[in-house]
Amino acid sequence: MIYSGLRFKATLFLLVLLSAAFTVSSMSIFSVHASTIHVPGDYPTIQKAINAAGVNDIILVSEGTYHELVSLNKTVHLIGTDRATTILDGQGQGTVVNVTSNAASITGFTIQNTVVDGQTVELFQVKSVNVTGNNILANPTGSRPTGSGVNLFRSNNTLIDRNIFSSNLYAVNVSWSTQNRISNNQMVTSDPIGIEVTDSLSNVIIGNSFISNQDGIDLTDALSNLNNITRNLFRGASFSGVFFLDRPAGNLVVENTFSLNHIAVNMQNATGNAFYHNSFLRSGFRHLNHVFPADGGTDVWDNRSLGGPKLGGNYWDDYNGTDPDGDRIGDTPYRFPTGGGQDSYPLMAPFAPVPLALASIVASPRAGTAPFTTTFKADVLGTLKPFAYSWNFGDSASDNTASPSHTFGTPGNYSVSVTVRDMSGATETGTISVLVSAPVVPPWTIPVVIVLALSLSIIGLIYYRRRKRSRDEPGGPQTVKKVRRK
């Protein structure tokens, strides 16, 4: 016991020494006096500023559009004044930012227009690089997205944080790279693939939003192991939220929200991964799909890997089990429709808050003849209730109830919109068109009106002639008048 205690203390002391050495080493790197270089104040181009910079210098770039390809070949820090108005445009000529130096950083830019099928930001065999707070668009004007937003090849310890990706074939492409952190980014509609991970391990993918992609994350090949996918939002994927392909194993998928995807998790030649505390809502085809019978056979669908006293699985919105003992865990398993095991401890409610999502707007009925009255309802997902509604009916009228009725008085094609807000302040807006037609005159009414008009005309003419004849007869009013005049 004494020997064991001494060995523990010796090990602890060694760890403290190593930690202190790392801290001193890190401090020595960043203790170098850094200067600030201004573009275009000191140098007209970003590349000339980099060429003139020393280690750890800051290059502060003013607002404007800079048409150049940048080689970030020194440990310097590029900072744009404003990500929306400080634009680095490659004009389709090549890689816009090529990073070949360790510990460099770039933040605060719109970086766009790489060569077709190229890389907007390329990290090639580097480590400890930061790419933060940028708008990254490989091909913003093309007919289809091409190229990668950020491409990591044999690059480690990278931080990719708070970027907005659009118009990229891959928002982030990671290959043969390890211990990178991809966090708090937005991969929006025009990124077919959010993150592609190929033969890469021990990466952390946390807090990102994957909205209306084809696939949110692809984990591909046998060396894609020990990756951590946590607290991400996968919504509206046309194919799958997370796609496991060709033997990735040992990956952890925790506390993510999958909503309104065609398939939430898709597996093809994949098994041996762990999933727990995720929420699966409104998948169009399946929450979980196994392509082959052997897929998913050794997957774990609860948190037993933590060794905690209470096991918990995932929330499935189509689970129909019950919870008689009130422990928030269903008493019967959730069985997967395509085999590959089961979730033995399905949650009765989402483990983490479900972000707001506006699934659809329904108008019942959606078309009619003026004056036309219809009732609207917003199909909303999310747990941060109550929701606040703001309706605009397109005819200057509005409403703030959850399911309003409205009467359209005049014909027209109306665009009706609603903005929904949850307790966190997040908003979602959707629209629906309502067609209001003019009253249609039945075809049989036209001849009836004509006949009626002719009949009235004839009756009027007969009445007029009779009255005229009665006035002209002897003793009539006109005769009396003529006699009196004589």
C-alpha cells in the first residue's frame, strides 16, 4: 500500500512537471513581442503584410474587397474588421487561404470564390491553427456548390469555431487528422455535406447547426474512430443527419437533436458506436436505418459506457411504451425497424432542450371565393415553451394567436407569414400562399338575365303604348287639355 501510494505521488508529480513545462513552453511561444500591421494602411495587400510580418504579429485588415490568394506561411494572426464587409475573394483562381504554418489564425472575414472543386481555406500538415468567426463560401455564384469551405489534411489540434458556411460541397472536410475541435458553426442550405470525416480520429464536433443539408456529418472508413459528436442540431437533411459508412467504430453520439430529416442516423457497413441522450423527431423515412443485416449489431444505445448508476437511452417521438414507475424511462425497449439491436432504456421526454423548428403552416381550406374565411395553424417543434406567434395575412391584417381565422374580402393570391418565437428568443418564419377567387357567375345565369331584360323591356313598351293610347282617346287627359285651350 505504501509503495502504491508513493508510485501514485511520483506519477502525479511527474504530471505536474510536464504540465508546468508545457505551460512555460506555451508562454515562451506567445511572449514574443507582437506588432500590429494595418492593411491597406501599412501594406496595400494582405500577402505583402504577411511577408513583412514577424512571428505572432497581428495583421488588421480594414473593410473592403481584396482580390488575392493568400499564403499564410507564418505564425501570424489575420483579423478582419467586420466579417460581412471584409471580403477576401479568390476570383475562382485557386485556394483563397493556404495555411502552411503552425499556430496561425484567421478571423473576421468573408472568404469566397475558390477554384472549382478547390479549397477555400486549406490547412495542410499543420497544427494548432484557428479559423474562427468567418463567412466561408467556396462557390457563391455557381449553379451548384463545389469545393470545400475548410479542408484539413493531416492537420491536428485545429479550432474551427463560429463560422457560417454556405455554397460549399463540403463545409468542413477532415482527412487523416486528429484532435480537432469543430464547434458552434452553421452549415446552411447550400452545403450538401456539412462535415466529411475520413480516416480521422479523436475529433470533437460540438454545438453546430446542420440545416437542410444532404448529409449533416459523414463518418467514413475504418480509421474514423473515437470521434465525439455532441449537442449538434441536425434538421431537414434530405438524406441523413449522420451517415456511418465503411467501418467507422468507437464513435460517441450524445445529446444531439435530429428533427425533420429523411433519415436521422444511417448505417452502412458500420457497427460498434455508442448513442445516448439524443432526441429523434419527425424523421420522414426512419429515425435509424441499417442498410445491411450486420449493421449496428454491436452498437450501444444508452450511457452504460459512463458506468453511472442510472442508465438512459434516447428519446424517440414514435415510442409508444409507458412509464408506470415514473422514472422517465420507458419500461419496454424501443425496437429498431431494421434490426441491429434496440434501445433498452428509451427516454419518455427529450434529455436536452429541443430547438425551435417550424415544420409547416396549414391553411384549412387553402383556397376559396371572396369573401373567404380560413383557419391557420403552425406546426411547431421545440420544448422551450410557451411560443409567441406573429401572423401577417398579406392584406394589412395581423394576429398573434396560435391558430387564427381570417376572412379575405377581395380576390387575390395572398402570401401569409408567421414568425414563431420560443422562450430562448429563437425565431422561425414560414409562409403559405392562399388563393382567393372572384365570385363566378354560373353560365346558366347569362341567358336568364338576357331573357329577363328583354321581358322587362317588352312589358315596359306595352305599358308605355297603353298609357299613351289612353291619353289620346276622347275624354282622356290630352283631349281635355286641347278643349280647354280652345
